[in-house]
Amino acid sequence: MRIKLDENLPVRMARMLAECGHDVDTVHQEGLAGRRDKEIWEAAQQGRRFLVTQDLDFSDRRRFAPGTHCGLLLVRLREPGRDALLRAVRQIFQSEDVTAWQGCVVVLTDRKVRILRPRT
């Protein structure tokens, strides 16, 4: 899976996901840190990448409707420290068929994974 990590995620996450076999780049690597969400989103879509973020601005289902993009994982943990983020994302990428998330909006919380799929 082609993934882009937003700047609000630990850099170590890129290595961890790459070790799981994913093609990962980061907002930092592309010199996009501090840029507007719109620019981050456009870079992810142009690169055909699934965006992983904690930014609630990406939770608007009207702007980011499933099926209109390459996919989005919004991580919403109560205690989003670096280690907790790494554990939660590692666990979900190892236990779920994440390749089926293309075009979906996925919300990961402490309690569940919610997958909003494109309408057919």
C-alpha cells in the first residue's frame, strides 16, 4: 500500500510501516511540514497515497467522502503519545486487510475501528 504520513505522527511510524511491506513517505520528507491541509491532501492524492493523520480537519465526510480519494486513516486516541500511536497503528496494520481500505475513510480509536466505505 502507498501511504503518506502527516506531520503529526512519529517519524518512526514510517520505518515501522515500511517494515510491514508498505511504500511510505512523510510530509516531512517532502518539505510539506507546516503547510495547509489542502496542500497535504493534494500531495497525497497526486501521489496516489493513503493518508494517515490525527488532524480532525480531515474528518469532514462531505469534503472527504469515501470513494472520492485514495483513502484516509484518522487516528483518534485518548492518550496519543508516540508509543501509543505506534502500537495502535502497528496493531491495526498487522491485524486488518488494509489493502481493502483504498477509497475508504477509516477512524481508529482506543475502542474500535470504523470503516466508511464508498457507496456502490
